[in-house]
Amino acid sequence: MSDPLSRTMLLVDTERFSDRDDVQQTYLRRMLYGVVDRTLLAAGIDQTLRLRADRGDAIMELIDPVAPLTTLLRALLTEVPAQLRAVNRMAASSAQIRLRAVLATGYVAIDEYDGWVGTDLNQACRLLDGDPLRAALRERTDDYALCVSEAVYSGIVRHNHTGIPAEEFHGITMPSKNGPLQAWLYGPPPSGLPAPRPVPTASAAPTPPVSPPAGSGIQFHGVNNGVVADRIRGNISIGGGPARPGEQA
């Protein structure tokens, strides 16, 4: 097995693929390949920068991190919807293609059987198959639902790069057999989910201490200045006025 390498992971799945007959599935696979290929090329990612795994109704791409993640995410936000509108416009209702997608980052190794191994990849697959992403696509009138991993949100989305509107991503929790996974869904979350997680914000700066107005402090004069046994000793003046020695605090 190779050493784990840092990769960008793109996973794309076709909705209701198994509900179609063999002829329709063949057509949907052709459309899936075309949409993904054209989107990656629009992001400047050619065959030399990616490895693909075919999962029948889905595609997984391992992308070299030299390809800018911001450019890829912009393409996923704009190019995929445009491609889907183009192919579905001319397709019969039984051949309409709708897609779920996950963009994540992490470490992946490749074994001697050309299989991909890595916890980060496993988690990305669980995000793709999770109920929140499936429900989001079911409830939308368009044909696409995208979510990004916590790492992609923290490293890219929350910084509001041009063409990547952070305010349109909503925090969701994906249940999994190894515990809940945090992710960020582009567009409105599906109904019935818990309230979206708040967007992280910078901590407020501490309030500086307020200095007392000039002349309002206590001035001590005399040999035994200070407080002893709850009594102030020595000649003092409060607010500029004199006080008697031995006056209690």
C-alpha cells in the first residue's frame, strides 16, 4: 500500500439510479461522466491531476491538491447546475438526471489492488449517502445538492472568497455508525432537521477597563498609609477634600 497522500475528494451520485431500466441507466451514466468531466475541465483539472473510481451510479475523484480548491468549488457551484440544465432540457422525464455531490479533503492511500483506503474518504462517502443530503435534493426544484466537509468549510468557504458565498452554506449533522459527522450544505437545509449550526464568528474583543475620572480617587497622606483592620490610618483626602485621621473605611 502506498503512503497516504493529501487529496481533494469529489464524490458525485445519481438520484434514483436503480429505479431505471438498463437502457436508462446507460444513458444516465453517460450524462454523469459528461457533467463531471466538463466541470473539472472548467476548473482547470485535466486527466493528469485526477484519479477516478467508477461506482456504477456514482463517481469518486481523487484530485491532486496542486489544483486550487477555490477554483474547483466555484465550478461546482456554477458549472454543475448549468450542465444539468443543459442535459435535462433535452431529456425525457424518465431520463432526467439529478445529482448529489460532496467535496472533502484528507489523506488517502492506494493499495496493491488499486483500492482507495482512508478514514477521510470513508467519512466523505457517508456524507454522500447521508439522509440530510438525500432529503435536501428531494425537496429542491433544481437537480443538484452539494455539501462540503468541515475542513473545506473552515479552510475555504468561511473566508468568503469571490464566487463562494459563505452565507449560503448551512451547518448540518450527518448521522453515521461511527458517530455524527459535521458538514455544510449549500442552499436551504431540508425540513425536519435540527436548527442549523451557527456560523463561527470571531470572539469579541475584551472590554478595556474604565479609568476613574480625574480627582475622584483616594489620596493617602501620612506615615501609616493603607488599610489595617478595616480602618484607614493617616491623613487622607477624598475627592480633594480633607478627612480626619482614623476615619473608618
